[in-house]
Amino acid sequence: MCVEIIEQFQKCHVDHPVGKFFGECTDLKIKLDRCFRQEKALKRKANFEESKKLKERLQAYRKENDERETDLTQSL
């Protein structure tokens, strides 16, 4: 997602070996940080959705097992 900005940032460091210490590439660094934050937020949201699905499946599995256990104890 941020590959283009990373390449621009690296090129800036190569093109301005001394200027990078005096803010020559600061704008690109700010863009890169923002991009990384957006990427992280997207991943966090996807992981949260996946965990919700997993939690629902686990609850359904537990409920099914509880019902089976109840049926077994009642038949005895």
C-alpha cells in the first residue's frame, strides 16, 4: 500500500545524503507515517472482523456441545 512513498523516501535519502539531516525529506516522511497508520488501521479492522467470526463459530460449537451433553444425560 505504501510502496510508492517508501521508494520516493529512499530516493530522497540517496539524492540528498546531507540534506536528509536538515529536513529535505521530511514531507515524504510525514506522508509515509500517515500511510503506515492507515495501513495499520485497515489491518486492525480486518483482524477484528475475523476475530468476531471466530468467536461466533466458537459460541455455536459450544452451544452444540452443550445440547449434545444435555441430550445424553437426559437419555440416561
